[in-house]
Amino acid sequence: FFDLSIWGDESPVDDPNQLLGSDRSELIAIFEACYNLTQEPGYDGPQMIHVGGFTPWWYKYTVDGPGCPHCKHQGVETEWETMGVIGAYNAFDDSDACCFGSMANAAFYQHYPLPASFTQNKKPTIADLRERGFVDEEGRVKPAPYAAYYAGDYDGTAWLYSELRSKWDDPKRGSVPIGWAIDSELSMRFPVIYKYLYETRTANDYFISGDSGAGYLNPTLLFPDATTGRRGSSSVTKSGASAWISWNRAWYTKFDLSFTGFLINGNQGALTNESIVMYDSFSPHGVVVTVGHDPVASNHPGAAWLDAAGTPVLHTY
């Protein structure tokens, strides 16, 4: 958890006399130190860094709340600036924030024991889809309007804690198929709800992952830039792809996941082919990207395309 401003172009409201950019420099130094610890010889812990909390946007550092009406930057803008820094250090964000984005008693909930693995509803096969009239005898999807329902984003433990239960307990749940985009690594802080979800699911409830897999980060920041050799604005030159793949494989296996309902890349621009290829091994049933973040959208203007490994890349607008 941290309480420092990510912005280097204005002094934070809680420390207006600091040297300009000191908060940002200190925050980056913390992430760099944490990353370097994971690279030490003999270190055998997780290669990915779990960042708890988020910019306290309602109280300070952004113009969106009453705490800083003269700040330069908005909340979402601050979110994307934060994500544009931390991913370069193999860090993902588990964003607690103000009000309904807050959580109590996580230190207590985290000790709830979960089974070693979960099994969700069987995914439909081609034969199933053919029997239901969605696919013809040659395996082609029959032309018709289709809609897929995505319930998310549950990419932060606080959101999961405060917002999911009322939707899940709706008496109409189960009347239509829904992909519940609940990031699996959030079970580190709020494991209790996962047992409840898997035990009370209906035949129409499917679990998928939200952004951007087992943790919210910008995937292209896991790779060094081809021009600078560095990841983002950091000094890190080593790829984080293998760490991200190993991290996700473990969580997707534990919770029987195979689909990622949202890849976001913030201010880092379009996803690259290599960033999508990371998902082949743990998200083989597909990933969803916005057209603006699709690396080959101009060549594949339709609803979806397949990468070289056969992983579907679906478009959302």
C-alpha cells in the first residue's frame, strides 16, 4: 500500500513545500527496490509484486474529489499514469480506493483456507453448440446476432468485497449465461467469497478473468522497448513475460479458468503480438481487447481473429 502522488509536475496537497517530483521519485524508488529483491540470487518467492491500494483520489492528488480542487489531474488519468509506472517492475495493482472501493478486515479474511483447486461448469464443445443450433455441420458459426454478457471488472479486492455479493445474489441470476470476470489472485485477500461463488453457481454462471489476467497491469510493460531496451521509463531491461506467465498459470489452474475477458494497456498504446502470445498457455479459449489496443485491428476488422497458436482474440468497442 502507498500514499504518494504519482505526478511529478505538481506538488502534492499534503506536502506542498517538497521538492517538485519528490513523491514520484520516492514511489519509483520503492518499486525498483522491490523488483531488485525479486532478482536477488537465491530468492524463491513470487516474481510478481502485489501492489495493494491505490491513489486516494477522493482526498488528494486529483481534482475529482473535494480534497484537491486545484489539482491538475483527473482520477482516471492518475490511474493510467500509475499503471504506466508499476508494470515495468513486474507489479500489478489490487486497487482499494475511497467509499465503495474500500475494504475492512482483509487481514482477517486472508487466513480462510481454500481447496487446492476448483472446478467450474464444463465449457461447451463444438458438438454442444451444434446441438443447440449455433454451429453448422461443418463447424462454422451460423450467421445471427450474438451477445456475450461480461460481469466485471472485479480486478480489485475492495470492489469484489463491496460490490459483487448484491449482484450475485440477484434472484434472476442464472436466467442467461454470464461470464463473471473475477481476478483469481484477489483470493489472497478475500478468499471467503470464492468458495461461496463456486458452490452456488448455476449452469449459466461461468468464471473468467478480468483485466489483465491474474492482476491488473499493462501487458506491454513486461517487455523492453525495442528502441530504448528498457521497460517503459524504468531502468529495467529484463523481460517479465516468463514471470507473468508462471504467475497466471498457477492461478488459472487453481480456479479452472481459460478465458481473459479484458486486456487493457492504458497509455502504453496498442498491445503487441508478443504481449498477446503470453496468454496462449493459460488463456487458450480467448482474450478480449478493445479495437484501439488491438495490434492488428486494421487487418482483422471483424469480431475476432486467431493468433498463431489458435487463441481467439475478440474485439470490444
